[in-house]
Amino acid sequence: MSIRTLLPLAMSLIAPFIAPFIAPAAGAGEPLTLEARLAEPAMKGGEGQRNFLRVAINGCRPEPAQNRTLVNVAFVIDRSGSMHGYRIAQAREAAIMAVNRLTGTDIASVVIFDQTVDVLVPAQPVTDPHAFTDRIRQIFVRGQTAIHAGVTRGAAEVRKSKDPRRLNRVILLSDGQANVGPHRAEEFAALGRALLSEGISVSTIGLGLDYNEDLMLQLARAGDGNHAFAREPTDLIQIFNREFDDVLGSCAQTVSIDIDLKPGVRVVRALSRDGEIDGSHAQFRMNQVYAATEHYVLMEVELDKGLAAGEHELGVVKVAYTDAKTGAQQTLNTTVRGRLGATDAEVKASADPKVAEAVVEQVTRERTQRAIVLRDQGKHEEARGLLMQNAAEINALVKAVPSASGYMRNLETQYQALGVAPATAATPAQLNLERKLMRELDARSAGSGVRY
């Protein structure tokens, strides 16, 4: 089954076959739950075919504040000349607000950078928030922008107190281009991957229209953090609050997902987050799983035509993670099951709307990436055509699947808004704004958590 055939399949579903799906949150004593779902668990027999496998981890119920996961966070703040005035003032207030959400059992540090890097507050327990806020209020602007060096130094502060029982994270805020030191997106992606391998995640916040959204997105995606676009300085406090809702609600750390498929079944590619794929085996890594949040990976899989008819265990999914409370290693397992030899009607009836939604989400994400490339080549109308195609496909899914999430409905609205405005009437600033909004949509669709 190809991607192109799945959407018409979803559109052809009728009400008796579509049941609302609610992701099961783990219980209070059970940090995570795991499920594996095929787009079509019933398949025709006697022919090679493709399907989609969605593996989802659902986080625990939110804990009371006194029982939450401890935090080890470095605030890395751009103080280059472009941050002058209201920008640096709002950055200071957002960082102070975030510090005030921490307690004496949390660890924090503050790193500031222009063309050089300074540790304003070394990593230490937040027993005296005023020791942080007084220093943060003294941040002033100057110089150029050494983003890579700032993140590297922030990670060094996190590394001092890195603990599997803590959420270890770097939070970067910048409004500019990396004009000192490494400056290519792939260099920042490599930095994010290296930190993720150590158990340190990276979130990025881009402020205004002048920052490099490709660089910031690649760093956050590779570092398994969040990426946010703050159009105005006044957006920063809300974004920091949203970030800390995640940071303070972690259920598990250093999560690995291993999918081992049986002979005759193999992974073709990953459609959501990046992973390591080798024939019948695939592995994905996450730095953390948040409370009341679903994280999923989506793969296209291929089945040989020689597989016999009947019920099959097509593979096993194994998840290993560190319990955020105890630091103990935990595991979860589930099987991938399917039936071969089904009739056309049985195949159609078995179609899973939750997987269909994930496929449409990821297909539109890939199309958005192509739209950005076309836009950068000056082919604005072709790019807008792809965005309108995204909106149309999501609209078709929503009509066919009444249980489609509110997120998908909102995504349709955003693609529609980006696609309708003619490029000839857009100013360079408007085009720049649209590009950042497109990258932010790409960031959300790349496998980050969905709260339920």
C-alpha cells in the first residue's frame, strides 16, 4: 500500500467502521504505555504489499508538583547587538519567569553569548531564585552571534549535574544568524545528535524575523527538543511557559524504541522522526517522554508475497527507558499483529483512522519541506499549490474521519492561510514570516509529543 492510496482509503471509510480513539494514559504507578498499530491490520494474501506501522508511547498522568521530575536546565541567551531594547527586556522576563517555576531540588545555569560566551550563573540548585534573577536582570547587549559556542557551553553546564533521574536540557533563545563559528544547519544537527547521545536535549526559540529557522529547527529536532517561533518579544513568556510545562512533566528519560520484524517483513523508511533502519530492524531514540502526552514513530513497511494466509505476529516492539523518579531501567514490549488473506471488504473495514491521520500528517510535512525548497528557488506559486494540496488532503481526512484530532483541523487552517495569499502581493518581510511559520509547522510534525 502506498501513501497515495491511504488517503483515498481513509476517505472511503464509513461511520460504522470509525470509532473514536483515545490514547490510553499510563496509570499513576505506570510511567508509560506502548501500542503498535498497522494502517490495515487485515491485508490481502498472495501478493507483496506495503503498509504503515505506527508505534506510540503514551506518558503517565501528570504528577502533583511535589512529585514531578527534577530538572537540570541551562538557559542559553543571545545578548548580541540585535537583541537590544524590548527584545532583551522580554527575554530577561521570560527567563526569570522560568526560573521562578523551579525549586531548590532543581538545577539551573545561565549562559549568555555574543561573539564570546560567558557563564552568568554556573550550574547550581535553585535554592535562591533571587541569585538567578538578579544576575539575569543585568544582561546587556553587545557584539555578534556565536550560537554554536553558546549551546556547547550550556551543555557543559548541564553535563556537570547530568543525572538520568533529571530532565537534562539546554534551552536556546536567539534572534539572529550564527555569524561567529559554525554556521551551517548540518553542523547544528550534528551538535544536537551528539548531545542527544549523552542524554541532553535541546530546545530552541527563535525571536523575530532575522534568525536562521533552518539552523534552529535542525538543532532542536536532532536534540529531541522543541522549536518555537516568537514573532514578537511579548510571545516569549507564553513560549517559555509552554516549554516548562513539558520540562516539568517528564515521565521517562533516555528512551529507545527497537522494532524487530519477522522474516518476510521489513522497514522501508521512517516518516516521522529520524531513526536507524536496517532491513527488518529499526531503532529510534527519544530523550524524554512527557506526562499526558503521546509520542509516536511512523514507518512504511513491506511484506513479501510469500507469507501464508492467516493471523501473524509480524514483529516485536521493545522500549527501554529510565524511570524519571527512581533512575531504574524499565522495559515495555508489544507485538505487531496482522492477518493475511482478507477480502477487499475486510481490508477496508480494518483500516485504522489513527494511523491514517499520522500518515496524512507526515505526508503534508514532507510536502511542506518541498514547498520551502520551491519558495527559496523563487517558485512561489508552485510552493503555494503544495500548501493548498496539504489543506485539501487534511480537509478530506477530517470529513472521512470524524474522530480526527483538533490538531489536524487547526493544521488545515494554517496550511490554507499560507496557501491563499498571492506571492506577488507579499513583501520580503511577509515571505520571511511565512517561511518561519512553515518551519514551525514542520517542527511540530516531526514526532514531537501530542498532549491528550
